[in-house]
Amino acid sequence: MNSIKSIRKDWDLIESLISAKSRILDVGCGEGDLIQQFKENLKANVHGIEKSQDLAIKGIARGLNITHGDAEKDLFQYANQSFDYVILSQTLQAMMDPKKILIELLRVGSKAIVSFPNFGHWKIRLQLLLWGKMPITEGLPYSWYDTPNIHFFTLKDFENLCNEMNIVIEKSIGLTNKGKQFSINGSILPANIITHEAIFLLSYKNFEPIKIKSKNKLFVKNSAIIN
């Protein structure tokens, strides 16, 4: 499965988790291809935030509602629960502080949809075992010295983090390296071995924002999280 087909499959599955006419924020939206898809297929009210100025400008030129900004610094500008869904597609592993990003996604949105490559996939394990070098696969085509990925985590790592943060996993979808879709929770085979890419629909059981002060600035912290 090449990268373009993989991205399209990822987007289609994300779309399947979203209700029509929803308010959506796409984090790291590029020039807005996924935003355009949601507008056309879901008639959704979609906003995007993109770190690359060039990509943001291209999306704005297409008439899309995109803000140039760094998600790791600028999500605080959005009000609590201002979107029905916040999307982070294939980007969590490239974030400096994934835990903080998850907190912000579920502060800004009632639900978050997160997709990422699984570093516990059998092909990655096999390459490490046989050659003792950082693996290069279809989904992770970079050498160790030029990869945009900062945090290398597995499906099990992510599930454990959600449990630690009291995040509810409402639905989890796995894709094999052949593009076959399956329910991660309902999988007969070990999901952490066969999952090439994972897509999670997340929420909190209760969202109770409390205000905290830090360095003379006012921030909002989710009281459902145990730190």
C-alpha cells in the first residue's frame, strides 16, 4: 500500500467516524485536502490550523478556512469545546509533547480523532531483529537521521497513555499493511503486531474545565486528567 493510498484510506475511515454537519478542526491540515473532503461529503463547518506558511496560504487561496499557526503553541486560542471533532492525522508521533497535544485536542473538541503509524508492527520488529537498524517501511520511509518522527510508540503505548489520562477510547480501527480494516478491540490476532496504522475516536467521560494561573497568564486545564 503506497503512501497516497494509505492517506486516502486513513481519511475515509476518519470521515466514517464523523457526523454530518459537524464543527471540525483539522490540526496540521496542510493545504486543506481533508478539509475539502469534509466540506463536500459531510457538509461540515471545517477549520484548519497549519504550521507551514506556504501550505496554509495555498489552502486559503482555495477558499478554505485555514489559520497559519503551530498547534503545539496556538491551540490555546480556541475556546473549550468549540468543535465537535478535532482531527490529528498521522502527526502525533512528530509532536514534541504528545501528552499535552492530547489534552488540548480534548479541551477544544468534544471528541478527538487521532491516527498514527504503529511502531510495534511485525515488519518493524522483524527488521530490528534481523538487521539491528532503525527500520524503513512503506509507512515509515525515512532514515533515522532525517525522519520527522520524534516519538516512536506502539499501539499498546498509546492505549496505556489513554488509560493513564482517563481518556475514553470510543472506537479503534486498525489497518494492516495490505490496507485491510479491522476493529482493534475485536481482533482475534494480536493487534499490536498486525496493525500498520491505527485510528482512534477519543473523548472524556466528563469535561470539567478549571482555570489555573501560570506566569501571569490564564490557562484552562481539564480536571478529568490525572497528572
